[in-house]
Amino acid sequence: MFTSIGSVLLILGLVLLIGSQLAIALHAFTGNPLKGILCFVVPFYVYVYAKREPISKILMRTWYGGMALLILGGVLAS
């Protein structure tokens, strides 16, 4: 039973991680295309950009939640 719950949490966590990173990058593109390109090219620039913008801070909380679900799902699935 815990394996199936773990699998669902792994998938949900991964979806939250990818979705929030894409949303932050798209938000960066709407403000400044150069920052949007940097979000896709430079590692961890998404994190730096999200610390500066107020709307991205909400999306970073979603990213942290996705990471927590990913870790919890990995623990339950193993």
C-alpha cells in the first residue's frame, strides 16, 4: 500500500517541480526576455530570479512543496 502512495507522491512532486519552474521562467520571459533566456540556460538562475520577484516567491513555495513530496514519495516507495 505504501508503495502505491509513494508512487503517486513521486509523480505529483515531479509535476509540481517542473510546473513551478516553467511558470517562473515564463514569468521572467514576460518581464524581460533576457532573464527568461537566463532561466533556461544558467543553472539555478530560476532560484535567483524567484528570490527577487514577489509573485515568484509563491511559486518557489510550490517548488519546495514539490520537493518535499518527491522526497516523501521516495521514502514511502522504498
